[in-house]
Amino acid sequence: MAALVERWAGLGSAMASIIFLWSMVQNHIPVTLRLYLTAWAAKLVACFSPYLQITILENSAERFQQSEFFYAVEAYLSDACAHRASRLKAELGSDSSNLQVSVDDHEEVTDEFSGVTLWWYASKKHSKGNVISFYPGEDERRFYKVVFHRSHRDLIVDSYLPFLLAEGRAVIVKNRQRRLFTNCGGRRRRYLRNSVWDHVKFEHPATFDTLAMDTDQKEAIMDDLIAFKDGKEYYTKVGKPWKRGYLLYGPPGTGKSTMIAAMANFLDYDVYDLELTSVKNNTELRKLFIEMTSKSIIVIEDIDCSIDLTGKRRKDKKASSNKDSDNEYEPDPTEPRKDDESKVTLSGLLNFIDGLWSASGGERIFIFTTNHKEKLDPALIRRGRMDKHIEMSYCRFEGFKVLAKNYLDIVEHVLFGEIRQLLEETDMSPADVAENLMPMSKKKKKDPNMCLAGLIAGCSNKPRKTRSRLQQRQRRRRKRRQKQRKPRRKRNRRKTNERKKT
């Protein structure tokens, strides 16, 4: 027994000496030779090991796009294998009331498929140094490893992995929660190293049924959205990226933001509220676009007020002759610019919407909102970028009926005829109409007569439209003609006076 203990003690000291010598020698071995020895050792171990290993990374090698397969694996393991794990993590569900329990990081779980046992490992790999980057996974890389016997290789690769992807996608769809994203800037980005977006749960209740708009116009927009959502093969056939642009323009309070929320709820898409003033330059704008997921709506509200995108055209002849070019805008170098001011140019924004990068990801909708359509550059809102222009106008009788049903639960009333005439004669936004239809006091129940009377009084205080648009154009034409006739009359008078004198 003593001899056996001496042998084990000698073996332990020998292993410690080998490890110490290897750590010393490793510092003097070239990197190329060290990598060669490591690969040779791995091959040697693989020859004697009966098990194979497959690694699923969170990001691709270029780190430009997140792996859908990785999140499918994560969803599948959390749904099917969480009860076998010893360490779990709990989060609030989509309704903020139920808890969702999933597998924690650095945890091992087992799974069975057709009588075959598989071992799953979740881990992270940290890079050296404290480098802050905009790209996800540059300082921390998450990955899953699955280990199985080499005799089941064909079964795992051909059957299990496709099954895993399909089941993971189904779990993601079942637990899907719409999110509202905003781009991080300044100090906030320092704490969120692995993402340039911050998000909250999207809880806006607006739908097309509650939107105060003409019924035919709403149906046309819904049909257009359905055609886009189901048009992947068509977009591939015609050779266009799977994206679509909408321009919402009109006076304030006409429901542009409500329209965006109704679109998101109708399509079940995430919303990215892009704040251009916090984007430093075109490169950072491109990085933001890289991290956007598919099935999303990218919104830039009040684009005419966010930053100066008009720039100035080149005055040389080459730029003026190339009328079809959209990248002929440059900021004025003579104007002073602050360091904190956004340097996003019109060219960078055009490439963001309709350039080569716009084809990555797919199934995205771009929405611009503005109160003054005439202030926007034609290159920014042309067809192909903003494919559909939707005018959000003042509230008319069709929109009023929707609001009356939503707020007062009425479809017909004796005052509807008078309200129809008043809404046609005045310009009143849906927000003003909705405010008048609100109950006068919370203690009192909804009184339709009182609310409709308040709306009539509000419409009466609004300035009436004295002339229609056609009448206004005719009036302008008459004024122009009168201005042109005045100098002719003066000339005729001079000629007659000269004749009289002679």
C-alpha cells in the first residue's frame, strides 16, 4: 500500500513538473508552431474519443448578423429541457404577470431523440482586453455545444438539427413579444456594450378598427400591408429587396403615430424608433441598421425637423448634368458644425433606406412622418424609397363615426346630420374631435348628448372654410389676370392721350 502511494505521489509530481515546464516553454514557442501543436493534440484526442461535438455560435464569423439557429436552440432548450437543468433563470413573460423559466448560462442539459442521448452545454467566451465596440459579441461570444456518439452522426445532422430548428421557431412564435426599440447614445451606450439598441415592451393598443380614417382608405392600406407580408417570392422574382416605404404626412394631431402603432399590431412587427439627432455619422447609422431584426418597422418621425438633410447641390456642370443621381448632395463645408452635432448626410440616409445594406435581413418597413411634405427633398421621398404616400388629413364624417363608436358606443344619433355639415365646413383634427367626445367629468357616466353638444360648440368656434380648393385656385387665376391687364390699360390710355394732343 505504501508503495502504491509513493507511485501516485511520484506521478503527481511528474505531471506538475510537465505542466510547469510546458507553461515555461510555451512562452518561447512561436505562435504558428503552438497552434500546430494544439491542432495536432486535438486530432490525437479525437482519434481515441468516440464522441463528436457541434458548436452553434450566437453570431457569424463576420459578426454582422445574429444567428437565427442559436436563438432557436435557446428557445427549444428552455421549453423542452429546462426541467432537467439544475440552474435556471426566471423572467417576466409577455403579459408581465407570468414567469418564464429558462436554462441559465454555463449549464449542462440532456436531450433525447429517437433513443439517442445528447448533451448540451451553454457557455460564453470573453475576448482579451476591455474593448468597447458597437458590434454585438465582439467582447463576449455566447455559444452552445452539443455532444453525441459518433455512430449517430447522420441521424443528428440530417434529422435532429432540422427538427430542433422547427421546434425552436415554433416556441419563438408562441412566446413572441412585440418590442419598441430606441437607439442608445452617449453614456447609455457605455453600459450596453453588446447592443446599440434599447427596448421596452410595445403596448400601444391602436388598431385599424379604432383608427379615425375613411373606410376605403384603411382597407387599401391593409391590403397593401398583406401583399407586402406575403410577397417574399414576388420581391425575389423582380429582384428587389424585401422592404417597403411609407410616407405619412399631414397636419399635427391627424393620427400619424397612431397609424404606425396600428400597422405594427396588424403585422405583429417590432418597432424601431430611430432618433437621427443622436446618430453621430453615416457609419454609426449603418451599424444601427445591422442590428435590426427582420419583421420590423423602422420609424423616423418629423424627419423635416430632426436634422438638416437638404444639403446643397454641386454647382459644377458635371453634377448638374447628372439629374438622375441621388448622391449629389453634400453639406456646406463653410458652415460651422459642432462636435456633438449629428453628421448624418442625405447620401448616408439614402443608402440606409435603399442602398446595398437595405437588402440584409429582409421584411422591413420604413416609415417617415412629417407635417410639411413640401420641405422634404424629392430624392428622399421618391417612389422606390417611399413607395406609398398616405395623407393624414382632418377629421371628416367617416372618421367621426369611428370615434363616436369608440368613445360613446353609438352608431346613429339625431345630431349626426349637423355634425356632418360642420366637419365638412371646418378643419378639425381627429385629436380635437376625440377630446370633445371625452366625458366632461369622470364622476358622470358617458352622456352622448352632452359630448356631441360639446363637439358642435367646438366646431362652431373653429374658423369656417369660406372657399373650396377649386374656388381658391380660380380666385388666384383671376388676380393674376388682373395684374397682367393693368399695364395694358395704362399703355392704351397713353396712346389715346397722345392721339388727342395731335
